[in-house]
Amino acid sequence: MIALPLLVTAALTVLLTIAATNSRNFPRLRPQPPPDSVAPPAVSVLIPARNEAPIIGATLDALLTQQYPNLEILVLDDRSDDGTADVVATIARRHPQVRLLCGRELPPGWTGKNWACAQLGAAARGDLLVFTDADVRWQPGALYSLVATLTELDADLLTVWPTQITLSWGERLTVPLMALAVMAYLPVQLAQEFHHPLAAAANGQCMAFRRPAYAAIGGHTAVRSAIVEDVQLAQRIKAAGLHLRMADGAGLIECRMYAGGRAAIDGYTKNILAGHATRFSLLALSTLFHWSLFLLPWLWLALGWAWPLPGWPGWPLLLVAAGVTVRGLTAYTTRQRVGDALLLPVSVLLFTFIAARAVWWRIHYGGVLWKGRVIHDA
């Protein structure tokens, strides 16, 4: 029985080391003044939008105030029924940088977002293609910072991890664990310098491609049926021998990923199985791994008086502290609430429910149930 605590100790030591290293070395966007003489590359900001009328106006206003000279903003209205197209059209009449595209009917074998992004990519004119979501918030100077970071890091694909805005308890218990996975599980040097596709991560909320790189990997057409298309695009960049780079939004690029706890749970239920290669076995192993690291030490600390294991209560207390430190350090690095690290066991239990729900969707519906439709991830 002593083997499991030893393995948990070793695993948490590794995670702490990775989190501490990434906290120092992870690239971050920094405010950048406009260049004095060299003209910046032409940028196309590409936004797929479906029923985004309440927020798309503010998003476009923030992009227009970036004062970036070589900029076009393309918004594809994906058959919205809430007036999204009207909002965009009104802004486009005042600002020639903005263009409204009307999305065509979804072909067989495509997911909606990938089809929208493929249409945007085909219509774009810029040297840099920045795919971003309608709910991403662009602070002043963010676009200059993104372009400067892409150039500085010699990126063919720069994926930015926006600073996540979380308000409800459901959001706070789920969304920051994305930062935990990135900052504590994958050394940034490995992701950026090791060319094996498995050492790849990406965030579809903000992905900036050099146009030749996007064309070389087949764009969104190559991942037409993928639910987690951002990771697959990053893997294709690596497989082609191109440069994947990552950066933290550092408050310059922000996003409220889900509007409420129910939306967060639904969103992660949609993505979690695809994030484990659509394999029940990998999802089960991942669940057991997180139970062992972030829940078992708490149980050992609380009930260790009845277990015949040496080291109680000091050893489980040390493991609890290590898990909380990993979660707290990644929260601090990505501008999340550090105090929520104490709720990590609750997050693990919530993700267990999410995983079980995703498996039920797959068994019962044969795919992902999303907005009343069943989506199949090939």
C-alpha cells in the first residue's frame, strides 16, 4: 500500500517543478508601442459569430481602437437569429476595416466552428491570420503585442491563452483547471522546441497563423470534423516541422469562456472526451490520476488514523499542501484567484461528474449533445 503514496509524491514533485519553471519561462504578452518606422504586417482578425449580438459590438469596438494600420476584421455570421449580422453591418458601414460575411450551409462531415473558420480563412487578405472568438476582450495595445510576440518568438502559429474571467462558482471550479493543465503538465520548452505532435497544446480562443503555415497544414479543412480543433491544428504545425509558440494573455487578451456554471459544465462535457482522443480508457485513467493526486491525500489526512500507513498525518498534509501549491501557483501565474486552490478536491469531483456525463452522451446519443444537435468527432 505504500507504493501509491510514493507515486503520488513523485508525481506532485514533477508537477511542482513544471509549474515553477513555466511560471518563470512562459512567454507573456507585454504592452508594445507602435513601431516608429517599419510597417507592421497586414493582419486579418477572423471571428466566427453565432448569436453574439449582445457582445459582438463591444468586441469590434475594442479591435478598432487598437489603432493597428494594416488591419481587416472579418466577422462570419453563422446563421444567427438574434440580430448579430445587423450589429456587425452597422459597424461595417462606419468602418471599412470591418467586413461581414454570411455563412454558407454546413456541409456533411464538418463541425460548425471549423466550417466558419474555413470560410473566414479563404476570404482573408492579411499576412497574419488571427482566429479569435467573439467573446475575447482586446485591451489597448493587445494586437501590437500579439504581432510583436509572434515575430520575437519566430512563430508560425502563436496560440495565446487569454486571461480567463470567471464569475460564478461553476466557472471558478472548472475554467482555471485549463491553466493547471497547461502550466503544470507541459513544460513550455518541450511544447515549443520538441517537434513531436504529442507535445502540443493550443487555445482556439486566440490563434495567430502566418498565412503560408496555415496553408501548408491544410487549414481548418484538415480538421473539419474535430471538436478540439485547436490542438489538432497545433499538432499539424509540429508534424509539418513548423514553429508552434505559446504565450499568456497577461491581461491584454481576456475572455469569459462560459457565461455561468451550467454553461461551463456543458462546455467541458462537450470537449472532455475529445480531449482524451475519444477513448474511454484514457478518460478513466485521467480521472484516476487526478483522484490520486488531488483527492486521495485529503482523504488520507482526514481518515489516516484508521489506515495502516506510515507517515500520518505529516505525509498526507505535505501532499495536500503540494497539490494546493500547484493549483495556486498556476492560478497566480495566469491571474486567477489563488484562494480557490483550496477548492481543488471539489473541482476534481465536479470533473468526475463531467467525465461521466460525457461518456453517457457518447453511449446514449453516439456523439456530443450540443445545442440540441448530436456532433460526431471523427
